[in-house]
Amino acid sequence: MSALIAAVVAGGPLVAGWSVHLWWLRRRLESARRDPLTGLWTREGFARRAAVLLRDPRAVVVLADVDHFKHVNDTHGHAAGDALLRATAGRLAHYTGPTGVAGRLGGDEFAAVVIDRHGMADDMLAVLGSVLARPAEGLDPAVHTSVSLGWARVADFPGEGLPELLRRADEAMYAAKRARAGVRRAGIGRLFATVAGRRSGRRGAVA
């Protein structure tokens, strides 16, 4: 018995060391899945969490794209553009809350998944569009733009996963942008021709 106790005591520091190492690795992995500019999940981290939420038919997939972002960068500088992205990300994260997930897919494109428990996604996203269009706090009020939103409800497209729902939300967002409508819901069928599940010109589209 004394030999067993001695072995446990001797191995204690090793076990503790491995525990700290594993904790450190988890933290590093978590950080790697966070966008350094906005703090939102990157595409991989977003997809992992969104997949869980999409099991609920009330889930809604939202795609948000900042309008005229290049103009903001060219006119006011990249620091102003970065501040605008951070403000957009913060407001989107506040909208999704602890029960949803928001991510930055790249550039000025953001995505979110929320559970529409009360069937009010239309109204809530219209409000979100107005909130996202407000000037970023601490910046010149001239540094602002609108944000186009497209969204798709899981129940409308049974059997479709995140890539397909993002495509539909992307098409709806593009329709909203062209019509200057602010928000557009994905309907049954295709709004625009897509290539490899992405509208032509978007990341992931191939000839």
C-alpha cells in the first residue's frame, strides 16, 4: 500500500503538468477559431456550433454583408473600416445572444444562426438591419453604411445542411442588396444561378 501511495504522489506533478498542457492546447485551439479583429467565430468555429443549432426546425440562418465597404476603406481609411467591422460584429453577437452563434466568414461578410422561438424573424431582422446601419461609436458619423441581410428558415428546406442554407441566405442577401430592400427571406427555389453552391464571384465559387 505504501508503494502505491508513493507512486501516486510521485506521479502527481506529471498528471498536473499534462492537465495544464491540455488546458493550454484547448485555449490555443479556441483562440485559433476566433477572428482576431472582431472576436467572432471564424468559419470553422461557426460551422461547428451552427450544426448543433440547425437540428431545431425553428433555426434561422442569417447572412450579413456590409454595403459599400470598399468605399469606406478608400474614403476614411482602413482603421475606420476595421472599427466599422468591429461594431457590426458586436451588434450581431448581441442579437444572437448566448443561445445563438455569430461568425465572420471573411472580409465584410458575417453569418449567424438563431432559434426563432416566436416566429418573428422578419420583424427582428428588420430591427437588426437598422441597428447595424448606425454609425460606429467613437467614429465620425460620416463613417457608416447599411448592411444587407438574407436569411433562410430551416423548416422551409428540410434535409439541407449549413452549406445549402448559407447559399440560400447568400442569394436572398444579394437580392436585398440589388433591390436596396435591406432584408430578404429565402423562398422556395433558386433566386439566382449559383456555381458550386455560391453565387458567382463569391468565395468558394468555381467555374
